[in-house]
Amino acid sequence: MDLGAGAGAGPKPARGRLGAPSSGMRAPGTPWARFSAWLECVCVVTFDLELGQALELVYPSDFQLTDKEKSSICYLSFPDSHSGCLGDTQFSFRIRQCGGQRRPGHAGEKHGDSGAPASLQREPAHYFGYVYFRQVKDSSVKRGYFQKSLVLLSRLPFVRLFQALLGLVAPEFFDKLAPCLEAVCNEIDQWPAPAPGRTLSLPVMGVVLQVHIPSRADTPEPGPPEPSGHETLLPAPVVLPSVHELDLFRCFRPVLAHVQLLWELMLLGEPLLVLAPSPAVSSEMVLALTSCLQPLKFCCDYRPYFTIHDSEFKEFTTRTQAPPNVVLGVTNPFFIKTLQHWPHILRVGEPKTSGDLPKQVKLKKPSRLKTLDTKPGLYTAYTAHLHRDKALFRRLLKGLQKKRPSDVQTAVLRRHLLELTQSFIIPLEHYMASLMPLQKGIVPWKTPPQIRPFRQDDFLHNLERSGPQLTCVLKGDWLGLYRWAAHRRGPGLPRPVGARTHLLAHGSPQPPPPCPDRRFFKSPHFDGWYRQRRREMAQKLEALHLEAICEANIELWMKDKSEVEVVDLILKLRERLVRAQGHQLPVKEATLKRARLYIDTAIGSLPKDLQAVLCPP
């Protein structure tokens, strides 16, 4: 027969001396299970007169970083010399992991990811760095300034939570240094795992942070977390409204007039350079842009803060091929010269604190770009497909005039972007659902039918009668968003949308590299969405097949079957049980109980010697 295709911490290791050099990978049997559920490690970066930025310590001391990762963390933990940041500042970065997985995943990590929204799952190939940088005058230091960064390294995109954590820990650390940091790490090592759907109390330094870990079952706009009974015994908690969402309105204030155009660029996976006055503004703008597609996962690369010292600088700035699908946040104007061949550049000015709506950056053609002295603006030749929602802009402007709280303004803006993304993605969801085999075609003892392939032409044909242009209030060329492509340039063809003529160092004009096909179906976002949905459908199909087997008469089926076929059934059912118990299959508990009963029944029908093999004592 063919069936088709919360962790306990355990004993703790002895903790290494704080500040000891990173000595190698953690042994599989001795990870800090609870600490590792939240953070990979904590780093301290300082300024050395001879070495420049230097990694002062890594904690836990047994966490391994490659030399390339250490170099990236050092440079990305300090603001670029072009952005003078005196006092305290917070920002974030994202780097590619080098050398493969070095820490075994703790028990329950895969389970946790399976219940989390796609956009909040751990990143297996990247680290997020959350930085608290302090630069103050200090006459006791040779250079005249105290310069140090406390960095939290994690695979979780929980920017709001880790910024709040740094806000509590960093000021204390800069005063008391190592002993404070070791105590904090010990406290984090007692936190419960970030299980999706749970509201957790996280004690640290006499304060309790109360957070809700989002799950797929949450509504897009969940209410504030409600404390459970035992939390009343703890100190009054600091309730964080979200572990990951930024103040979207504050981030987008200077570009409100172009939010929909930027949403389209993000949707199509277009390369975008964000030049900002500081790492804080740069990282927040990039994170705001990459979050505006929710609930669709942003599958392109993005770097909230990027410098010329990054190990991937050459990879991202090459002119021998088309710009990669990446959003780069930078502060050094040198990037405008280096990346002037990119089709989209956003320059953001100094943030304004007045109650009036800040002067909106202008939409400018690439020909207006001037190296090094570019004024704030969005430099692009792209023409938006959708009409700008002027009513939204007026509503937000009126909210500013009436001093409406920023969180209310953010809710209005986030709801608008959510409706845009849902309007775009719902036709794809409906078409994908139509590819699922009918349940009546799932027969217990036969291989389940296959999911039909996604055919772009069929989908586009259906759009004429079921696309978002029929349901969404916002008008424009919705169909063009699915079909749009910047055609490859050839001899005699007009310049493609978004292409630039750029100058090499000696000043002679050169044609830009060929523009890739940028339609949505060619973007990493479609590939990521399709792979996730197809995986979920395959799991659902497997679960339905298991249910069909458990509803059938196994004794009747076994009457004319050979021992080999019965053993094959047992092994296949056991495999399904393991997958279901690991939460990889959406199966009811009653189905699992019946599957176990079927396994026992099948084993009981076999000779004693085979039973001993299948059920050893």
C-alpha cells in the first residue's frame, strides 16, 4: 500500500566567565535552551585607539562567531562617521550568517515556528543585531569620548521587544558593566520560550515586560494582551503593545504622500536605497518598508543599516549585473555615487518633531540626481499602478492638526496597507485553493491525488472577473501589478522603466546592465508565498488521507494482504504519527488515537517474530 508523500531546559552547563573569548560552538547536549530561544548571544563593542571598533566580549562565552561576522558586528554597531550621534541612540542591523548552522535548535523551536506568522519566524540564515550605542564626552579617555555599544544578536525579528529590553539594560550596563550583564543573561535564561499565541511575563532587572507572541490564529489587529492569573503576583508589568511593530506613522511621516508607491516597489521586490541622516532613521525606515506587506512575508533581502565596510559591499554595489532584490539602509552619501545606477533611491532628511506634517519628500526623476548633495526626495522613474488615496492623506493630516495620538495614526495607516495587501493576495489565495484535490477523491488505500500546478496564464485569465479591481475601493491598474515587467533591454529598444545611465569613474557614459523581469511572479515574494502555501496544502492533503484511513475498516483491508503490505502500512502510519505529533500535520487528537489503535491492530495480526521486531521490549 502507498500512503504518498515547549522545551525543558535540562541540566544547565557551567557558565563561562563573562568576557572570555568565544571558544567554539556549543556542544549539542549543553545549550542554554531558554536563553537560546530568545537570543544567540550578547556582544559589547568598544572603540580602541589602535584597532578602531573592537569586540570586547561575547556572552555566553562559548558562542561561536566567525571572523567575518565579528568584523560585520563591529562596524555595524557604530554609527558611520558621516552621522554624528552624540548621546544614546538605538538602531538595528541584519547580517548573513557565515559557515552554516552552528547551534542545534532547541526542543520546540520548530513547533514554535510552525505556529508563528511567516513574517515572524526565525531566520535560519541571518542574524538580527539590536544596538544601543552611547557616545559621551569623557576626559578620562584618551580620545575624549566614551564610545561603546551593547548588541543583542537574535534570529527573531522582535525589534520592539529587544529595543525595550536594551532601554532597560544598556544604561545600567554602561554604569556597572560586566556584573550587570551577567545577571541579565541569567534572568533571560529563565524566560519561557516565545510560544506563538501566548502572553508572557518576562522579568528583567526588577521590571516585568508583558508581551503577546503573535500566532497565525491571531486577527490582523489583536487587542492588548490580557494577563493570566499568576501574573497578578508579579510587579505591575510594562505592557508592550507588540513585539515587532514599529510606530509606522512616525517612520513614514516624511513620505506619506508616496506610501502607496513605496508599497508597490516593495511588493514587486524592487531594489531600493534608503539614505538617512542616522542609523536610527535608516533602520526604522527600512523595517517600516519591509513590514508594509503584512501578512505577506517580505522575502527579499534587506539591510536596515549597511556600511562600506560590510563583507557584502562588493556584492551589492557591482555594476556588472542588475541590482539585486534588496532594500539597503545607509547613512554615507558615498552610496549615492556608488549606487546611482539603481532604479530607486529614497533620501530622508532630519526627523522633525513639530506637530505639523513635515515637508513631504518630492518625487523626482533619476536625471535630477546629483552626486553627494542630493536633497531629500524619492528618485525613481517608476509610475504607480494604483491611484493615490487622497482621502487617507487628508485624514492623517487632520489627525496631526487635532493632535491625534501617534498609535491611532499608525493604526489607520497600517489598516490601509493591510487592505492593499489583502486585496492583492486574496485572488491568489482563491486560485491556489482551487488547485487542491476534492476531498471525495481521497481514497484510504491509494496514493492521494496530486495538487494541480499553478498556471500563471489561467490565474491572469481569472483576474478579469475576480480580481481586486472589482472589490477594492481604491482604483487603478490592479491587473498591471500582476503583469508588470520591466522588459529586458536590447539593441534599438527604448530605455526600460527605472533604468539609469550612469557614469564610470572616468566619466564616460555606459549603458546600465539589463533590467530583470520584475513582475510579481518573478519576485521572491511570490516564490516565498507559493512555497509556503503549497507546503501547507500538502500537509492538509496528508492529514485528510490519514483521516480517510482511520475512518476505513482496517481488518477488512488486511484480510487479503501480505505481511509485507501490513508492515508497510504500520511503518507509514508511524511516520505520519511522528509528523502529526511534531505539529507538521493539522490532525485532530481523535484521529491520532485511532491511528495508534490501527497500528496495534495491524501488529497483532502478524506472527510473533515480526511483532517482536516491530515492538521490541
